[in-house]
Amino acid sequence: MASITRYKLKSGGTAWKFQAYTASDPKTGKRHKVTRQGFATKSEAKIKAARFEENQRRHGFSESNRLTFQEVYNSWFEQYKNTVRESTWVKTRDNFRLHILPRFGDKILSKITPLDCQTAINEWFAAGFAKYRQFLGMVSRIFKYAIRMDIAYSNPTVKVIVPVDREKPATTMKDNYYALDELKTFFEAATEFNNPKAYTLFRLLAFTGMRRGEALALRWSDVDFSAGTITVNKTVTEGDGYRLMVNSPKTYASNRNVSVDPKTISILQRRQWEQRQELFAVGMRPRGANQLIFTSDTNDLLQLTYPQKWLDWIVKAHNNKHPDNPLKRITVHGFRHTYATLAHAGNIEAKEVQAQLGHKRLATTMDIYTSVTDESKSKIASKFARYVNL
């Protein structure tokens, strides 16, 4: 018989929970204590307890304990696909396929122990996977789903001790940007790269803070040359089978009009003319206002991997030519960080940067993207002394 009790919440309120036992495991004869909590009323807890006990009487270990991790994952994934974009579930599916299912897929879910999970994360960590914490979180998702479906009674991942690499210096998104002198050096190198399409893309990213997918989805109809603005209302993502798709932006706040400086506008105008000549040269006609700004050789959406390849080539070529003045490697997203960082250094109001970047919350702009450059750090002491004036 399940026991029903009330308990206190951290918020100061109260809720109800029940404790009951599973059916006996036919192999060991053991029963396991199960706790379910978070019920608003005693009646709700009683109903849930009765349903749990009835399920144990009907099925017990006979059905649920024969399910493999793969089978439960399959059930979870069908539900998960209905809650996120295709590009998101594709990445999740690939992480499971490559890293999690090879280890846990054929195991009976109820037989997976905390030690199994500890061993898995230790090996992911030792292999150098940056997403080792994320992999454990994905395993946990399956157990949480199983508990909700009354397939499992506990989540072994909660007992895992997560490894920490103390030898590797901590890095954050704030390290992924160019300071002003580095940005100038980069564009000098980008000019020598002699790829007008790449140069225009990086200029646009660095001087607007736009996301890569947002830039690659742009059409000439999105650019208002006279007003100096670009309308951002779509983004390129990768779907199943590496299929490129155009979706709505990341968040509602990402739908915005981006301000563009006059020089970048002129670079875009020149690129529009160059693009027409390139298309005519290979027997293609521009698609008017619907023409994509950044395209593949067949005038379709540009693969998402190309910008990073261009960036790496530019940095590598510069470093080979100027080993005494090397450029650090950043990601394409680092130009978004660069914009926010230099805007902060240029005393642009945080709310203006938030609007330009399309952040829903100002805290995201301030806490994640805004970094203090080395130049501004060196001036902190003198600024303080001038203000205090003692």
C-alpha cells in the first residue's frame, strides 16, 4: 500500500508525494521503493499512486524490464521530434547514433547502473569529447522519459561524478572574438584572399553582429540601400540528410531591422554588381529581388560549412606569411562576439546592441557576449584615479 505524505518546498509552500514498491523482480525476488512527488493535492497523489500500483500488478517486471535502451530511445525520439525544429532533432539524433547508442543501445534499460554511466562519461572525457557533459544529459533524458512512462523507477545518471579538466584553462564564448587591431589585420588578410563573396560575408558579420545562418538566408530584397538597413526574418539551417532549409529566426526577437554602416552598404552594392557579372558569365540569370546574396556555384543556398573553411584559409595564409604577427583562430560566430565586444568598447548603449543582435533578454547581451578588451582593461586604473581625484 502506497504511503501519501506532504512535504515542504524550497519556495515555502507544500506539495504531496507518494512512496510505493515495484513488483518483484522474477530473477532476484527484490522489490524497489519508488517515490513520486510534486502533486498539488493529496487526492492527486492518491490517484497517481493507485495507477502506479495497478500498473505494477498488471505488468510488473514482465514487460518493462525487457525493454532495451534503444527501444525506449526510439519511443522518446518520436515524441521529441514533435517539439523541436528539424535541424535540432537531426543534431540530437546524430549525437545519440554516434556516441550513446553504441554504448547503451542493446542494454536492458533497467539493468543500466550508475557505474555504467560513470564509466561512459569517464571514457568520453578521456577521449577528449568537448560535449561529454551533454552526452550524459542525453542519457538522463531517456531515463527521465522512462520514469514518466513508468518504465523505470530511477535515473542512474544522477549519481554520476562529472569529470573536470583542471589542466585545461577554462574558455568561454568571450574568448572567441577579435580585438580592434586583430580585426583590422583580418580584413587586410581577407583582401589578399581575393574572394569577394567571402570578404563581403565577413564584413557583414563583423559590422552588424548577424548570425551566420541569418546572413546566408539574405536576399537582395532584404537590403534597403537608401535607409542603410537589412531586414532579418529568416535563417538557414541543416535538416535531415544534410538538406539545407530556410526557417524563421532563432527567437521572436531575432526578427529585426539591422543597421548597416555606409561603407558596408557600398561593399554590398559592389558585390551585387559583381554577382550579376559572375552569373551571366556562366549562363545564369539573376533572380531579381529574390536573388540570394551568398550562393553556391549553382546559385542555391550556400553550405553552412563554407564560411568556416574560408575563415580558416584566410587565417592560415596570413600566419604562413606573417609568422611574427599571427592571427588567432576564431569561429564564424566569433564575429558576432567581435561586434558586441567592440560596440561595448565604443560606448554604444547596451540596449542598442541588444536590438542589433536580436537578443530577447538584455542579460544575454551583457553576460554572454560583452567582454572587456585588453585595451579597455589597461585604462581601468587611470579612469578610476581621474574619477576619485585624490
